[in-house]
Amino acid sequence: MTATPDRWHRWLLDVRFGGDPEARQQDLAEFLYPVRDKVLDKARLGPGDTVLDVGTGDGLIAFGALERLGPEGHVIFSDISQDLLDHCREAAGAEGALDRCRFLLSPADQLSAVPAGSVDVVTTRSVLIYVKDKAGALREFYRVLGPGGRISLFEPINVLMSSCDPGRFYGYDTSPVRALAAKVGALYESIQPRGEDPMVDFDERDLLRHAEQAGFPVLGLELQVTVKNAIRPVPWERFLRMSGNPLIPPVGEALGRTLSPGEITAFTEYLRPLVESGTGQERSATAYLTATKE
């Protein structure tokens, strides 16, 4: 691993949780482990299967698969981050599982290093949201699967989430400071334009369409939408260190880049009580896509 890990590694293991290990453990227990288990349940793993975990990140799905496959099963950890692959390799070594693992530096839509028909299952967790050519990725998933091979994918449907509501900032109503919130929002919009960025250029119907056009004859999709008029309270200093994804700056950095000191003070005086009390709206929209190759 490099002396300064790349942004994918930094975000996934630190910035996402504002540098708070306890918050990371809470998120793992309440959200990430249940997602992992559902993806693997839907994958219908068999003893000795070979699983390709695309966009493996810190190996959440991949290590869960290793536990289920038994001693004859194998997992290919694939990611665009060498630092995350190194992290997974080190963890696999500590568990004595290196002989059942392969590590591949590759984007989701360019899996040429994986021979056609060579894997039994392809999994993802929040991966296609970073891929512009989602149709190409689904074609690659189809290509690498053997007969009877399955995909089991989990993807946020961001166009249905509160982050796309211009009247809200991270789910908090910013009407009284609309002009200030708009300045900060403009920075995020410049980095990830609404309707153009891969995170927000698709919905669940597009996932189904891409999978069907890739050649999968049997498909299933489960859409989960949840709206809660409350958000988990977060200490303000941790909130400032957080970002919504690896491609955008943490909140504190975004404020510093867009607002004057006086504007930051005014924005903070309004928003901080909402953040620390959890007074906001949490809107979650996620899809589980499964498909089988004949």
C-alpha cells in the first residue's frame, strides 16, 4: 500500500464515517452486514463456486463469500484501487485464505483478465453508481459467467434519494439559509452534475434493461424505498469530516471552498443544531438485481 492511500481507500475506511471507528462499526452492524448477507443469499452460492466480487472495496462481500463457499471455493477480488486490493490481500493473508483468493486491478466494464465462462457468480455493492458504461459492465458480467451463472447486485438508486432534493443539504431543510446552501451545492453539482454523473444517471428500470440486453433470460429486481423524518444525530466536528462519496470533498472542506468566514458562521449556526439533533429527513432507495445465465 502506498504511503498515502488513494481516495477510494481513504473514503471507504475513514472519511465516510468522519474518522470515527465507532461510527464505522455501527454502520457495519446496522446497514452493511445486512446488505452483504442479502447479496450473498440472493447469489445462491454452491460449494466450490468461484465468485467475482466487482468493486470489492474493503472486501465486505468477498470475505463473506469465502466464509460460505467452503474450502473448495474461490473469490476474485476486483477493484480499481490498488490500495484497497492490498488491504484485502493483507486481510486474506491474516485469515490464511490467500490460496483461495485472486486480486485483480480492473474497472467493472473492462474485465478482460477474467476468461469467458470462468466464474459462477458476480457480485457488486454500490459499484455501478461509479460506472458510466453500465450496459458495458452488465455485458462483461454476462461474458465471464458460465452456464447457470448468477449475478447478485446491490446498487443505490440515487435519483430517488433526498440528496437530489435542492431544498435539502444532506437531508436537512436549508430553506432559511437557501442562498448559502446553494453555493455549497453548486460545488458538488460541478463535480457530479445531476443527470450526467454515473451516480444519478439511472434508476432501477435501467438496471433491468441493461441486464436483459446483456443476454440474461431470467431476472429479478427488488426495490426498497424508505423515508424517515429523522436522521441519526452526528457530532458537528465529525459531520464536517464526512463526505457522501469518494469523489466529493468533506463538508468542512466544501464550506471552506465556497463560503466566506462570516457565511460559514451563519451556515453553521443554523445547520449544527439540526445535525446534532437528527432533525432532518432520511430517504433511502436501493435495488437488488439478480439474473441467471442459461
